[in-house]
Amino acid sequence: MSKNQLEDSLIRNRAPNDISNYVLRFAAILSSFLSIYMLFGVGNFLNTYVLLDTEYLYAMIALLLPLPFIVYHPTPRRGNKIPWYDIIFAASTFIIASYFCYSGSLILEEGWEYLAPTYAKIMAFILWGLVLEASRRAGGNAIFIICLIISIYPAISTFLPGFLSAPAQPWDTTATFHIFGTESIMGIPMTAFATLVVGFLIFGVALQHTGGGSFFLNLAFALLGTRRGGPAKVSIFSSGLMGSMSGSVITNVLTTGVLSIPAMKKTGFKSSYAAGVEACASTGGVLMPPVMGATAFVMATFLEVPYSEIIIAAAFPSILYYFGLFMQIDAYAARNHLKGLPAQELPSIKKVLKEGWYFVFVFVMLILMLLYMQREAQAPYYATATLLIINQIVKIHRWNSKKFLNFIESVGRLFAELAGILVAIGLIIGSLTFTGKIGTITYALVDFAGDSIIILLIMGALTSFILGIGMTVTAAYLFLAVTLAPALTGSGLDKVAVHLFMLYWGMISFITPPVAIGAFAAASVAGANGIRTGVEAMKLGSVIYFIPFFFVLNPALIGRGSVLEIFTVFFSAIAGIILISSSLQGYLVGIGNLKNSRYLEWPIRIMLGFSGILMALPGGDVTGLSLIHISEPTRPLYISYAVFCLKKKCGGGGGGGGGGG
């Protein structure tokens, strides 16, 4: 994505006006209360009406799907006037979905999914079109085209070649399946959104509006600002924490990046390198528990496992990713003699914690409720309530009525974007389910790969990357979850590892040219060239290209195995990442600047990189320990000996490995 394309996507947002603000507030408040009513069982407690699951989903669609027509222009433009046709679109969406909510029991009793009355079929066609247009407003033309083509697939499948061919379904049956069935617009994406995502979105927005972003940034500056390359290490720490809460790469870049990038440039980092650091740190934040964005919740719903299981599995590779980024920055700063910021320019840890201790408290509270108490749906609401209560007691970030309304409007805008995309993504799942082609596609993929797991994984990685260019990560993940994932899990790979593999490769497009939207966003803040920033981000985030293959080949790397195996594989990966980072930046901790080796620099760097990959590569049934003839428990001994020999060859000096790592 070019810089102009990024600007176009930003000016799709209609400037706020009184009408849009009132609509956003109404939708955000009512949908939030509706979510609380359902998830906390208020109906049972008060002995009032308890909504059916389908009625609840229709109600959420009625409240949130009109918002893209209010918030977004049909084409990139400026201004705040809402045209008459957008008002009609929004009103039609609200009325039709509300009627289906009111008729929820009748829809189930009479089986409208296959035998709907004529007027209901007409309304289904209209809502189908509105869902697609809402996806175009919220997610762009690429996701609109993909959802459109796949959603009409059941009606045109007889005209397609090869394994894609299937008996065509009538258009009206296709429409009613999408709208009244429980596997299309009310399928996994919308179910995950309504039952899990809503609460975490509210918590993330509350965290930003109460000053959580500035707290994490100040905490990072206080802890790491004086170290060599300090501002870049600050970016890792603050973006990792804030990105984990916001779940958005671009939001992360545009909040923490506006402070960390200038600080990096001030201490000597090149503009493109500083922007690349922020892009990588913000991308990793979306992969860092406990929140991780909407896709992780969809994954938990799809796999029918507790969200806590996803959190634990995702923690290991995200730590490795950030460790690799940290080591590269430390090596770059050491090689280029980049110091940290003066201590007098930085806040003290004591002052930062005194002013923002409750952010740490709420963060820990959320994790305990997720992992220990297993209250996944309710946890973010408790955390948000605690945060807002303390925020009103502590004077520094206390809200007035205007700040509260801004918070509600921000929640509404976030709901508008995700609801518009997730409802449409359900059409993809619905079409593939309705035609029964999931098994056929899986068989075709396995047959094409010749039963080779490695080829299937490479196909999955490339497909995830390509889909991640034109679709949201959630859409790309779900498409592969129903087509490619069964082939991989059927080959004996761990299901959670396979699904995390697809999530990681779907995120890679954020830092990989020519798209690299995260890099372009960071480049716009740094005043750097977008493509050059993307190249720097690829280099800095290089570990992310290897980690998914490592943990899918041996799930011990995501905490699924014996304690000894997890420990061995994890720390072997740590050692390997140190070598890979040293190879890429030309500086080895304990040895110093490899440039001092003169003609041997590049041969040494190449060997370090290759050794690092072998070191990090986990053993297992697929890779086999015989591949490198070194059992995992003894690899550290071999690598220690190799480093000792290298140090002797290089003279043992060259700057040493101390100072601020």
C-alpha cells in the first residue's frame, strides 16, 4: 500500500457531526448494555425476557451494521454531510435486522433458512447487499470483492471448473441461508464479536482515553530510556503493551510512535530505521497476549477452546519475537555507538508508578480473571469498570462529560469498523459450508502437496501473506481455517499451532513491502521513505518469518508439551535468535563488532545466521533430530564452544558485549 492509499483509507472517515455523534453514542451504549445483559445473564437474574442467541445477534447487527454508512464515505473524500442515500441504507439495515430480531422465534420454528416467505426472501436479498456495502465502507474494495464473489459462489458453482464445480443452489435459497442460517452472517465471526470481542474493545478504548498509552510509554522511558539505543527499546516495550490492549497496528503506530520515533531520531537512529522499529513493535503488539485483536477471539470460537488456551500458546512465540527485535536493536546501537537519553530528560520510575499504578493493577486483574478464574467473557467488563472508577477517583486523568462522550463515540467508531467487516466475513464461511466444498478443497490441497507437510506449510504461509495483503487478518485467517487447516491438522500437526501459524503469516504483510501498511504509517510519522522503512522492518522483524514454522513443527514452542521439552526448545530458540540477530546486525554480544574481523566479517555473519536457524529449529517428528545430528539438550554446549572459538579467532575484543543490553 502506498502512502497515498494510506491517506485515502484515512479520509474515508466522515468528519464528525451532531447526527453521526448521536448515532454513534446510541449504538455504542445500547450494544454495550445488550452485551452485558446477555453475557452476565441479567435476564435470568431479573426473571425477564431472555433473548435467543439468534435474536441477540440480529439485535447487534441492527445496532452496529448501520454505523459504516454513517461513519464512512462511499469513496475517499472530505466533509461531514451525510447524503440521503446513506441515511436510507442505515435506516434499512436497522429496520430489517430489527424485524428479524423480533421474528427470531418464528424464523427458527418455520425454518426460514430454507423455507422463508416471499417478503422475507426480499428482505434477505436487501440485507445481503447492505452487508456487502458495509464491508466495502469499513474494510475497502478488496475485502468487498472477495466477500461478494465467494458469497454468490453457491449460486454460480455449476459454471466453475475442476474441483470448484458443484450443483448450483437457487439464488433465493442462497440468500436465505446467508441471512437466516447460523453459519453465515451469524456464524463464527459475529458470534465471537458479540460474545468475546465487544468487552475487550471497550476495555482497549477505555485504556487509551484514561491515559494508559502515555503511562506505558513513560514507564518504558523510565526503565529503558538511558540504555544504549534506549528510545528504540522504549518503542518495543510500550508498543508491545499498548498494542496488546488496542489490537490495532495502525492505532499503535499513531499513538506510541509519535513520541518514540522522534526520540529515536534524536539519539542518532536513521528515520527509516526508527520507523521500522515502531512498525515491528506495533505489529508484534497485536500478537501479544492478553488481547491480541479480534482474530484471536475468532480463533478461540472456531477451535471451541477457552481463550486462555490461546493466550498461553501465543505468549511463547511473542516473547521470542520481541526478544529478537530487542537483540537486533541492541546490536545496532552497540555497533553504531548510539547512547540513550540523559537521565534528567526522563521521568522517574517512582513518579510514573505513583501516577499510574492502577493501570498495572487492572492489567494484572484482567490476566488473573482470564487465566485463573476463566471468566473470559466477563473479565474485560470488570476490568473496565475498575479502571473507570479508579480513574474518577484519581485527579490526573479524571473525565468530565465531554471526555466521557468522546470515549463513547470512539467505542462506536471501533464497533462500526469491526462489525462491518466481521458480518461480511461470515458470508465466506457460509458459502463454503453451504456448498460442502470444504472437504473437497482440503483434499485438493493435500493432493497438490503430495502429502508433504512442509509444502503444505509453505503454501499456507504464502496464501496467508497474499490474503493478508487484500483482506483483513481475520478474513484471511478464517478462509484458511476452513480450507487449509484441516489438511494440516489431518497430517498430525497440533491444531492450535496450525491456527497460530496462519495468524502470524496473515500479520506479516503489515511489515513486508509492497504493502507494509504498518511501515508506511510509521514512515509518515518519521518523515521517511515508505519502501525503505518496509525493508528495515523486514530485516528487524525477520524472526517473525521463522517462528511460525518452528512452533508448528514442534508445539512445545507454544507451551504444549512436557516441562523439560518446553524448557529445552524455548531456550534453544533464544540462543538461536541471539545468533540470527547478531548475523543481521553485525554485532555479537560478548564478542563485539564483527566489522573488526575485516575480510572475515561476512563469512562469519553468514555462518552465525545459519547456525542460529539450526539452533532455533526445534526437533520433532517432522524435522527429525537427525537433520542436524545434535540432540537438543546438548546444543547449548556446541554453540558455547563455537562462540569461544570465534572469540579466539577475532581477538576477543572489538568493543565487548557490555553496556546497556
